[in-house]
Amino acid sequence: MKKHFVVKMICLLTVMAFGLMGCGQKKANEFEPVLDTEAKVVLSTAGFFGNFEALDQVIADFNQYYPNVEFTYEQNGMENFDSYIKANTNIDIMMTSEEIFERFGDLVGLACADLSKEDINLSDIDEKMLKRGYHDGALSAIPMGQNTYGLVVNVSLLEKEGLEVPDNYEEFISVLTALKEKGYAPVQGPSSKVYAELVQDMAYDMILNDKNLYNDLMNGRESAAEKLQPVFDVLNEMEENGFIDPAVNAEYPDDNYDQAILKFFEGDVPFWVCNTEKVSGMKKRESKSEAFQNDPFTYTFIYAPLGEKGVYAYKEPWFGFSVNKNAENYDYAIEFMRFLATKKEINTIANMKGVPSVAVENEDNDIYKNISEPGKVEMEGTNEGEITSAMTNAWYSCVNKYIAGDYASDREALEDFAKLCSQ
Amino acid sequence: MQDRKKKIILFICNMFLILVMVSAAWVYSAYISKSQTEIKKTDFIRTIESMKSVSQNYLDGEKGYVKDWAAYISENGMTLEEALDFLRSINTNQERLVHIVDMDSYEAYSSYYPKGEEKIDTYVRYKEGEIEADLPFGEIMESMFRDSGEQFRLLGKYRLQETQSMAVGIGTRVTLRTENGNKDYLMLRIIPVEALKKSWVFPTEYSSAEIGIITRTGDYVVQSASMRSQNYIEYIRGYNFQDDYNKGEELRETLKENDSGVLEYKNFKGTDCVWYYSSFGEDSALDILGVLDKEELKASVDAWYIILIVCGTLFVLMVTDGVYLLSMNHRLREAARLSEQASRAKTQFLSAMSHDIRTPLNAVLGMMMIARNKADDPGCVTECMDKGLQSGKHLLTLINDVLDISKIESGTTVLNPEQVSLTEVVQDLVEMQKPALAEKNITLQSDFESLPCRYVYADKMRLNQIYVNLLTNAVKYTETGGRIILRLYEESINDRPDRIRLVFYVEDNGIGMTEEFQKDMYHNFAREINTQVNSTQGSGLGLAIVKQMVDLMKGTITCKSAPGRGTTFTVSIDLPVVEGVQETDSGREELNNIEDMHLLVAEDNELNWEIFHELVAERGIVCDHAENGKECVEMLEKAPPGTYAAILMDVHMPVMNGYEATRAIRALQDEALSQIPIVAMTADAFMEDIQACKDSGMNGHIAKPVDMKILFSYLGKIKSGQL
């Protein structure tokens, strides 16, 4: 009797041990087709990009499983998105953005399927990046990459001047001072963006990491302005020291994506304030720039080193893909999303587009090595929905107006920002 | 070493030839493949051009609608509202819209919307640059408005405000009545891009082909599935020369400067494609664009198949030739070896013949000389003549053997079966050996009792040849006072009552043979090197002839022998039995009644005639001599009837040979003359010679030197009327 009890206990413990081992192992997200792979289907897609090689690549990969699934792609504008949705009620896959949801929330929400209810393994995607895709509890979109603001640094130029890429604010000021003395306009970018974007990560990280600050902002309290004062202190120092030259930046190409990149390739811009969307177009324009071809140099992308210890690392998801609830080929549209959600494809679409990936195990391009693994970090945060388009627009507005002298003081600008956020 | 060097050179040459052949096959295949590809490419281009015509016709048709409507509206002096009402009523195709554009302000009115809500700002937005457009919208609209001829101008593509779908427009001028008089407007027929796409149906032979329309700057007007991006040039740049941005600009220039052309670029899947563009017209600024996977242009017969076939064939040929050459070399070596062996054999044969012929010839000539020198001593002369005669007989045997073995080896020996009396065979055999047996005092123990079937069907001469050779050898190699046991008996064969197995058994207690010699004893000129053997006359052909004859009769021969203990040969031959033959002894009796026979002998050789005449004269036979065949015939004809009992006819004679003479005699009118028995008496002793004699009409054949016994046997048969 005692012997039987011992044997039973050993068996039970063995089973439990195996069970615990199983719990510790994450199931690999390997794509296996579940639909008829020979079916001839045309999936209609629409997006904001003109050239969308990244999507083409994922489609080409998808076609290895479903060779007869054809994709049509139509470019639509964000401003007419509502009209487009109304006119194309059966479109299969739509490119969406947070701005779309904010502008046409109800309509888009009604059109987008809840992807969390479909059999899609989302384990390969950073959970925080997914959170912003939820609207009213439904997962409306899977992001295709990250939107990150920072600085493109002309590493060769710094090295030529005996300088190193700065890791913290002190080093940054030191480098900017040296560059200024050598006759460079150290920080460049279009006037309408250069100030706001330079300190944006700092401000957003502070908001994300201080719930009181966030609440104060949402309620338009003056205390929020006080808490955000360090951001404007940085701005003031930049301006007072002439690190950001208004005259130079007034000439910096703004919305002209192509020209802005070519301007940097002229080779005399030490720090270019921009985001990953701009960076994504740099590689293929290297050959377009005669100046760069004649005198190539190395460059990298960094978070602005505005903290005492290091950078303010701020992350947020970029555009995403949604499936139309009324899609003509709903099953195949979902099947494509299942495919897109795998590690390989979510990395592919980001890499091809030239932006950092939202994959848990990302395989980013070399230019993002300082973003993927920032060495010294002052603060970091991921926008899970707290930072809205409206807040960003308010930020741009207040910063630019402050620089333009529309406010009596920086405190007034910040208070106005808080006020705008609360509306 | 030299041989190896040659082989290497031969191998290199072969490999070079194969390489040349394969290269030629590859070049040829590539040429064929290229030609076929060019043909397919031309077909594809022709198809795209026909698609262009289809599109132009389609759009011309659409333009026809708008022109008709514009004419009707203008002629009827309609106002804008009336025109829109009219268009709503006449344009039943809901997919197609009609826009009326005020060319001063670009404000437009759509028949799609209900009355009062028709105003749209699509063209104002393009005019004001709110919407980027690759083509100069205003310029195209002005061109249509001026309606300057048959130009092919297409507006768009652009997104319709009404349906949010992409469309192109084609239009003409229309005159509307306004409060301030008539005013010209642009009336546009709007065709959705999807509808335009549907007008193209590609032939099924091009599974991967697609078609679209692009502007001269690469923007798509109509875009197929694999034409990605918003601009063709950007698309090609993205998938073909990402590292060289300027190549895109080169492509842009190419499209601008040329009316048509073929391009080869990869598509977004990395597949090599052929792209063909062709302008819709100088002013259209539009190109039709077709794309096809290069794979589809490839020739159906892949060059590698041909190369593989050529390689395979060459390899098989090389192997076959190699094997054949090796085999041929082997055979040549074998032939050379055999030839050498034959040469050696010939030399050995000539040497043996020289010895074997000269020895008895020496004896004949020597004895003749002794006899002549001692002509006064009759005893000595007789002895010399006997010895000379014996040597002559041996010489004859030798020549016969040599001729026989030559004939056997040439494969021309055939058996001539006839009825054979076994009793006669036995008697002749024993009779023939009696003198030798007596001379050597050899005891012959014979047993011929077990011969119930007295007659068989066999080649008597060859059968005798076997038995005589074996018995002669036994006598020859048995020492004086020895013993020979001779048996000839029959054995029955199961299930074959018509045949018997005739067994010849001869055993002696002579010198015997070594085992080593027994292995070669049936070979030509095989004689054991032995002092006893060497002192005995022999050609070394006897056993070879015996073996060949036994084989020819499908019999068996076995031998048991040991040196000093004698030899036993057993020959078994299966023969058909001849039943119901009455034994007669008349032939022998007749031998005694041949005296006084009168014969006509045709013989051109005087010596032969003399010998013959003398020998037959001893038996009281009278002979007349004819020197050739013609004389023989004449003598026969001239002689009184019944003069000659028979003719002995030589074959090779001058004037007329024996065959001709025989045929002439047989052709005589006088039956008594034409039926006279004619026996050939010739040195042509082969079977075919005997047959030739018979064929010419002769009744028998006697080989020279003439065996008088045979002659007398023939004469006996003639005398008795058996021949």
C-alpha cells in the first residue's frame, strides 16, 4: 500500500514537472495556412503611401503560401478617409493611423474588425505597441512600425571636427558649442518642427512617467506647466546660444520629403531634427545626392541627448493595418493579418519601410542601433494612447508660438499647452 | 610508355571533340532559343499593340457618346439645368458619369447627383493644386475644350468626388444657353478605371501578362495587379536599382523620348519581366504598358535538354566505340596470334611433310636403284620391289590423310551415306591387316558375333577410315608377338528400333601413350616423342582424322592407355538399320571372270597408260588407248558394236576432257554405245570430284594411284551386269 503511494507520487511529480516546463516555453508563432491555398482571391487594400515596397514584399512572401491571392493597392488621403470608406464599403484591408481614429473615430471604429477576436497570434508584437491599436476595447489595427523622433547625426562631420556623438545633455551642449564656434549651424530642421520635435521626446516621457503631470495636463492645471518647465529650459538654452539658427532653418525644406533628405546629404548639417519616417527614405536617396556621392559620410539616428544621464527614449507605434468588417474577402484578409503578425513579416515590413520594428525581437536596420539599444537613458516611455494627435498638435502650436514670441513667457506657453490638452 | 602517351592524346582528342560538340549544341540551342524568344516577344508586343487599339476604339466609342450628347444639347439650346436633366435621363449606365465643367472657373456639375446638388469642386481642387496631379490637368482640359481634332487625350486618372473611385475622363465642348447668351463648357464622359480594365482580355497563352496605362512621367492611369507603387518609374527604381537613384531618371527620360520600347526589369517579386510601352499618340502623353514574365518568353525546348541528349549520345558513343575498339583490338590480337600459330603450324606441317614424304620416297627411289643395280639377282630385285611398293603405299596413305584433314578443316567434308554391309566391313578390315599381323606375329582376337543387323546406312568410306586407322595404329604400335583384341558389336537404342549403336572396340598390349600425349593426340601431326614411335612410320594425322570423322557422324570415341600397357579405343556411332537385304557374294565371284575383257582407256599420260596396260594385261584384259576424250569417243564410234566392255576415263585430258567425252558418249544415238559403262580413273579423289563424274554420266570412280583390287571389283560388276 505504501509502495503504491510512493509510485503514484513520483508519477504525479513527473507530470507536474513536465507541465511546468511546458508553461515556461512560449509557443513559436509559425504561420500555417488555414484556408484554401489554391483559391483565386483579389484582396483590395488602400493606404496613405504612394510607393509601398514594404507591403509589396510582405505580399510577395504571402504569395508563397497563397500564390493565387492577388492584391490591389490604392492610395487614399487621410483627409478624405471618411469618403473613401463610405464609397468602398467592401474594401478588404485598410491602412489606418491614430489620427484617422481621432478624426473619424466612430466611422472608422464601425468599419474595423476586432482583430483580438480573430485567431491571430500577436505574441511576436511588442504588447505596449499594440495597446494604442485598441479602440473601445477592440483591437482595430496592427502597427507596421514605430514613429520615433530624434536627430540624424553626421558622424563623419563630428569626427572631422574632433567631436564625438554626445550621450547626455552636457556633452550635447559641449558639441553644439564647438560646432557653433567652428561656424556650423549645429541643429537644423524646418522652422515649423525643429523646436517642437527636438524636445518632444523629453516632454512626452515626462508626461508618460508622471501620472500626476498627465492628470494635471488633462485637467489644464498650471502645475503641469511648472513640471514641464525643464523642457522649455532646454529650448531656451538652445535658442539663447544660437544652436538653432532661425534663418538657416527657415530655408530648410519642410514637407518636401525628398528635398529635406537631400539637404542633409549636402554634408554640412551636424544634427538634423526629424523622425524615422524621414530616415526611412535616406538610404535610397544616397545615390540621388550628387554631394553625397562625391563625398560620402556616415550618419546615424539618435534620441536627442537632453537628459543629465542620457537620452529621453520615447516610442510610439506608427501606421497600422485594419481589416474591414464588411470585407469582400474577410477570411483571406484576416489570414493576411495572421501572416503579417509573425516575427519575420512584422520585421520585414518595418525594415523595408525603413522604420524601427514593433516586434518583440526586432531586427532593425543599422541606422537604428542607437534607438533599439540606447546606451545611457534618462527616461523612457511608450505611448499607449496617452499622447494623442491633439496633444501633439498642441505641443507644436505652443512651442512654435513661443519661439515666434507670441507668448510673454515660457510659463505662459506651457500653461496654454496644458489648457489645450484639457480641451 | 609510348602506348600510354598515345592513349592520353586519344583521350584528350576525344574530350576535345566532345567539348566542341557540346559547345556547338549549346550555341545552336541558345540560337534557337533566342530566335524563339524573339518571336514570342514580337507576338507579345503585337498583342499589346492590339490592346492599345482596343483601348483607343473603346475610348473613341465613349467619346462618340459625349459628342452626340453635346451636339444634341447645343442644337437644342439647353441650359445647364436642362442639360443635366437630359444627361440624367439619357446616361443609363450608372457606372459612367458626366461632368460639365465651366472652363473659366473649373467649377463643375455632375449628372450623378440629384437636381440642385450637382455642383462639384473636383477640378477646382486640381486647378488650385490641392490635389497633386502628374498630368497637366488644365492643359488637357483646354485641349479637349478646343476639340482640336482627332487627338487622343485622356484626363486622369483622378478620384471621383461622387464615388471615391478612380476614373479617367474624355470630353468635348458643349454650348449651353445662359442668361447672358450662349456659353461653351467642357463636357466630360467619366469612365471608371475598373471599367477600362475590363475591356482588355489577354489571350490565354500569356498567363502572367498584365496591361496598364501610364503617363509619360510614369504615373499609372490604369494599374494592373503587379504594377505596384503610384508611379512606374518609382516602382522600377525600388525593385531594380535601389543603390542608383539616377537610373530612375534615365528610365524617365527613355519613356519621355521614345514612342515605344522594350524594357527588362524585375517586378516586385524579383521575377525578371519584359515590359513594353507604346504611346497612344504624340499629344496623348500616355503609354500603354504591358508586362510579361521572361520565363514565358523562353523557348519551350530548353537548351539543356539538347545538350544533355548530345552529351549522353556522345558518352554512349564514346563508351560503345571504346568497347568496340577494345573488342576489335582483342580480336585483332587473337587473329594475329592465330595467324602466327597458323604460320608456325604451316612451318611445322611443311617440315613434317618434308620429312614424312621424303622418307618413304627415299625408300622407293633407293629400292629402285638397288633393284636396277642388282637386276641380275631376281631375289634381290623382288625384295627391293616389295619394299619400294610398301613405301609407295605409305606415301599414298600419307597424301590421302593430308588431303582428308585439309578437307575436314575447311569444313567441306560431307558424309555420303549408303547401304553398308557390316560383314564386308569386318572382312575387309581384317583382310587388310592380315599381312602386317602376320609379319609382326601379332595375335588378333576378333569377335564380330554380336551383329544381328548386317546392314546399316552409313558413309562406308569414312567408317572404314575410322576403323582402319585405329586398327592400323594398334598393329603399328604393338610389338612383335603382341596381342590385339578387336570387336565390332551392336547395342540397341531405347525407343529407336530403327537405329543401332555400332561399337568398335580395339585393344592392344602395345607401347601405350602417356597421359600428357593423350591430351593432344587428336591434334594434327601429333606423335609422341618416343624412340619406339619414331621408328614407326606415321603421319600423325590418323587420330585427328578419326576424331573428326567420329564427330562428323555424331559419335563418341574414348581411349584408355598407359605407357607400356597398351591402348584401348572404343568408338560408338548411332546408325540407321537397313532391313530386308539379301546377302550376295556375286561381286567376289565375278572377280574371277574378268579375263578377256576389252576395255577402252582414255589417258593422256603415256606412263600411266603403260602401267595400267601392264597391270591389267597380267589378268588377261585387253585395252585400247585413246589419248584424249575426243579420240575416245571416235574410237568407240568406229569400233564394231560390242567391242568394248567398258571405258576407263581419265578426267584431265587435252582436246576434250573426261566429263565432255562422257557426255558426248551418253549423247550418242546408238543406244548400245551410249549405255556403255564408263568408270572414271583420275587423281581427283575428293567427294565432289566423284560427284562431278557421276553428274557427267559416269558409272564409277577409281582414284589414282589405281588400287587394282578396286579396279577388278568394278570390272567384275561390269562383267556381271551390276554396273
